[in-house]
Amino acid sequence: MNERHKSIAMHAAEGLPQARLCEMFGMAPSTMSALFSSPLFQQLVEDYRQQQIPTQAKKRLREISKK
């Protein structure tokens, strides 16, 4: 995966839809769809999602503890 693909995967892990990613990265929907179909890309997105969970949980705990 190149750096562009890694960036797309990171945004996908954050929940951005493919249509928005196409706009952001200037890619055709068919190209984006092919990327999303790649098992390697799917694993990368999942890895980024797993990294985000602890970060999001810690952020939420800080918000709750301030109340």
C-alpha cells in the first residue's frame, strides 16, 4: 500500500463514505471500489479502526471525568 492508500484507509476507518473519499482524493468511484475490495486494504482499515477505539474511549473518559 502506498501512502495515499494508507491515508484513504485512515479516513475510511473514521467512517467517511466512499463517495466523499472519491471527492477528497480525486478518484473515480470504480477505482475506489476496487481499492475497498482489496483484502489488504480491508485489513488496513480494520487495523486503523482498532487503533481508534482506545483513543476514542480515553477521550470519552476524560470528558466524563470533567463533569
